Amino acid sequence: MSKRSYWMLLAVALLVIVPLLKGGEFGGADGAAAALVEQTEGFATWFDPIWTPPSGEIESMFFSLQAALGALVVGYAIGRAHERSRSKDLKDGDTPPRA
Amino acid sequence: MHIMEGYLPAAHALGWTIAAAPFVVAGTARIRAIIRERPEARLTLAASGAFAFVLSALKIPSVTGSCSHPTGTGLGAIVFGPSVMAVLGLIVLLFQALLLAHGGITTLGANTFSMAIVGPWVAFGIWKLAGKLGMPFAVAVFLAASLGDLATYVFTSLQLAFAYPDPVSGFFGAALKFGGIFAITQVPLSIAEGLLTVVVMEALSGKIRDEDRVSTLAGEGK
């Protein structure tokens, strides 16, 4: 990974940490917008979710599953790219494989 | 940016679904063509969808004191053009609507339009523009991905304002109110998404020159 990448990852970490230190309720923006919609006179939802996770735990399981599946594929693709550029290095320069 | 199940009036729900459908059909055809013509790009295509999967699962705190999530749709839009993301984004939204009660089936069209169509098209447009202006790779990707993310949330605000105009200040008043909830919260998150997109594109393309990254990822490399 390039030096540039490390700095960018550090910046991402700061973007998450600073609001946490600053504090707040940290409710979801989707929910806040929904609350605003609910203030509309005569508003009623006309369709309910087909299935709702029975608890916050189950919900967080599916969110983790979503992130894990995605990360698995991204990680695999990054590994393949790494392997490809390594084998290309070998062909081009005839350097012996690094241990 | 998820509009919850049943929260859009039926006419709006149907309208957005009809509006999104052709983009999804075109995206499907594009994905089939990419798989047929450039088999080496298949892995990048999978990674583009997977990146959106990861980023849209992460609810991240923001300076406004509320949480929201990035979209991750800029990467695929930059590499393959925006149309493929209509399909990949739809898959993400469908997963969340069915298993998480996050978003919904009735609002799937509207959510697809903001996250999987508007965001990717804005990202693609900025990427092309940045290229014309001669901006370096990292800056162009950063701007494209972060502005695409922000555009998704601005568009959600507009969709809600269109459905629920303020009784006094009308569409614009409502757009400002919804924008205040979504767009401001999203500013730091979109910056994070821009940075992460650069990092992941760099990692996915390996140790090569910046100018060659996108063509390599798209399977057009030499």
C-alpha cells in the first residue's frame, strides 16, 4: 500500500472519531427524515415491511453479514491483484521470487 | 438515504419504480456485455458491487450528531460507467429491504433512483470532467466518489420534498428541511467515501502508474 493510502485511511479514521468525541445522540438520519414525514397531516404508511428483524441483535447480525460478505470479495480481489502484479514482476525482470 | 417502506405515496412509489426500470435493464445488458467481452474485468465488477455492499452497511457518526452511511457506488461508476451500478446498487437495496427492513419494496424504485442511478451518474460525470481538466487520478476519484455520495442524499431530500411539500414554504422549504437532515450529515461521510474509494482502487489495481489504474481495472489494460 502506498504512503498516500495510509494518510487517507488515517483521515477516514479521524472523520469517524471526531464526531464521536464531539458527542451526540447518533440516531439514524433515515429515521429523522421519517419522523419529519410523519408530521405531515393525515400521513399513514400504506405498506409494512414484509419481514422485520425481531431485535436489534438480529438486525446488527445482518448488517455485519452484509459488510463481511462485501469485505470478503473486495479482499479477494485485492489479493488477486497483488498476486498478478507479483507474477508480472517476475516475468519482466527475471528476479528470483522473494521469500 | 433509505426512504422507509410505505413512506412514499403510492403514485410516487410507482413513478420512481417506472423511472428506475430502464436504467436497471440497460445496466443488466451492460454487465452481460462486460462479462462476455472482458472476462478479466469480472473480478473488478464483483468488487464494485462488494464495495457498495460494505460501505452501505456501515452507519457512521457525523458532526451533526446523527448517523448515516456511505453508498460505495462511485467506484464501479468510475471503472465501468454508471449503468452497471443501477443493478449492483439495486441488489444492495434489495438485501437491506428484505433482511433488514431498511428501505422497502414500495420505495425500492425511489431508493434505487437516488443511490444506484443519480449517485453513479454524478460520480461518472465528475470523473470525466476532472479528466478533461487534467486533474490527477487520486483527486479525480476522490471528487467523483464523494460528490456522487452527496448527490444521492441531496436527491433523496428532493424526492421527499416532492412527496411532502411544506404546507407553508412548499417544495423548497421541505427540500431545505430534508436536506438539513440528510445532506449536512453526509458531508463528512462523503469525504470518507471519497478517500476510501481512492485507497481501494489503488489496492485493487496493484503497483502500477496512476494513469493505468482505471483501464487495468476495467480489463482494458495491455
